[in-house]
Amino acid sequence: MNVLVINCGSSSLKYQLIDMENESVLAKGLAERIGIEGSVVKHQTTGKDKVTIEKPMKDHKDALEIVLNSIAHPEYGAVKDMKEISAVGHRVVHGGEKFTTSVVITDEVKKGIEDCVELAPLHNPANLIGINACQEILPNVPMVAVFDTAFHQTMPKSSYLYGLPYELYEKYGIRRYGFHGTSHKYVSQRAAQMLNKNIEDLKIVTCHLGNGASIAAVENGKCVDTSMGFTPLEGLIMGTRCGDIDPAIVPFLMEKEGLDADALNTLMNKKSGVLGMTGISSDFRDIEDAADNGDEKAITALDAYCKRVKKYIGSYMAEMGGLDVVLFTAGIGENSVAIREQVCKGLEGIGIKIDTEKNKVRGEERIISTEDSKVKVLIVPTNEELMIARETAELVK
């Protein structure tokens, strides 16, 4: 069975074609600048040279037609015919409370995704566009929606409710939803495999540290808490997002700076985080370079970032009543030797000991804790596309 995984942004479309017999990637690529001048598809079939196709794409349907033609191209394609695509798995950012697992896409499911647009106005509309475009071009191929929020739907009410009047939750669905769920699910399952343990016997803290970042408490294979909330703004300091702040800062800034809701939303989501704290960049590699060169703002920003990660690890250990595994994943978690070391430094008292030599690696699956560490520390490169493909294959079988 070959599963095509689609991840649509507002002007982009990422894809992978995966052979589920051995979970190998047959082809992958990215369509960029959809609906914008300079549209391009970068396609690569495994074992063949990368191909760049510059062609106008007025919408996602145009992009998808180019993608599918590339996948089945006689020279640089991965299959002989589009009929070799057995199913399509779509990444959908927000499923609200309606979708607690991945589902086969029907008209009712599309309506449910549409109902969640106000919770994810930048993402769900693009996800729907991708679904509709796929259904138009591949009308007889089964399709599955895999939700970023679904893995977190096992959280108890005590973890997802805010200290607000209950009727606001009932009226508007204001609660913690959590994000990056597909990644948290994949890496927690993979960690159990790496340790040759049953995931139902483990208490794991998964640290998905990228430009957007979140942490999850995974107990017995199920999420019991997570750092992102009603939106991806809550939790850790990120590249451009402020993370946890005193909510009273919001009306204070609106009054002092004369900001309306949109301007404040932009400030907290696009101009804060390490970018706002340093004035240098939202890219943690730039911040690390500046810190190494003695920039005080960069040093402070990294220290604040790592402290926030530590606090979540410690609080989730307390919440679960113990801890077996801490794992690092995503761009920063997989590649930053210094941040992993700084996060773990000082946590020896709760059984976390990192081996500095084992830690000197980037993007590689590895156990990096010392032999006598009570808590295993792992690097687990995430693979959301494979997780989406697995869930899709399982449902359409």
C-alpha cells in the first residue's frame, strides 16, 4: 500500500509518498508560493536527482496536479500510474473536541473541520483546500484526516480547563487543546521501542523543541498534559511567540501602547519570543552564535528558554508521580547540543544525568543519558509524515 501524505499551508503544500510495506519514502517534495508569482515545486524521488518545476500555480489544485504528475512522471517519478496511490493522509491542525482520533474523511468530517476554523484560522482553511483539491483529482481514493490536536484529547478536565467561568468553556470551547500531537505520539512510541519497553509501563516527557515548541506528559501511552493551550501561543518561549505571560500584561499593553486586539496578537505571536528578547533573530542557531560571542541578551534569552523547559519537565514529573524518559525532538531538540545540555544541567536531583560525550550529536536517534541515570534521556528525530501514513493505512485497511 502506497500512502500519499499531504500537509497544506496557506501558500504551500508538503508531501511524501510512503510505501507502507516497509515504511520507505518513495518520493517527497514541496510546492511553494501557491497563488503567488514565482510558484515552484521541488520534487525528489528516492534514488533519483531532485527536480525543480517552475510553473504558475493559481491554487492548491494546480499545485496538486503538478505534484501528482511528478510522482508518476516516466523519468523522475516514483510510480508508473497514479492508481498506485492507495490512500491519502491529510494533516489537519485543529480538530477541537469533536475529533479525538484520526478519521476517514466524509462530508460530515469536512463540516467538522470547518467548524474549527475559528480555533485555527490560519491553518484549517488551508487544510480544507488541500482535502477538496485531492478529492477532485483523486475522487475514488480514500482519504484520512490526522489532527494535531487529537493525541491530547486524552487529557483529563483538570489538565485542560482554565480558571475561567465554566460557561465560557461551554459557549466558546475555551480550553487547552495542545498541538504537535502527531509528533508527540510518534516520538513517545518510538522511545518505547528504542528502550525495548511497553509504552503502557512508561512515564515520558516529550520535548518538541522547534521554532514552535511544546512539551507533553505521556503516561502509559496517553497524553495527560501539554504546554500549548487554546492556541499555540501558550507554554514555552519560542522563536517569535512569547509563551506563558501574566494575562494582566494584555490590557496593560493595550492601554499603554494604544494597541487593538489584532496588533497585540501580532506582537505576542510574531514579534516576541527570542526574536523580541534579543532583537537578533527568531532562529535559535543565530541566538546560540550570538551567545557564544558574549551577547548578553542572547545569553539571557537562552537561559530563560531552558529554564522554562526545565520547569515543565519538573512539573510533569510531579503530575505523573514519577518519570522514566525525557526525550528531545524537532529542529532544536534534535540538533542543539548546547540546549539539551543546558536543559538537563541541574536536574540530577530528580534522576536526570546526561552524558556530555553521547550528547555530542545532531539529528541522530540516540540514548544520551549516563548508565546510572534513573531517567533515560533520548534524542528521537520526529517523523510526523510516517505517523500520518500509519494512521491512514490503519483506517483504510
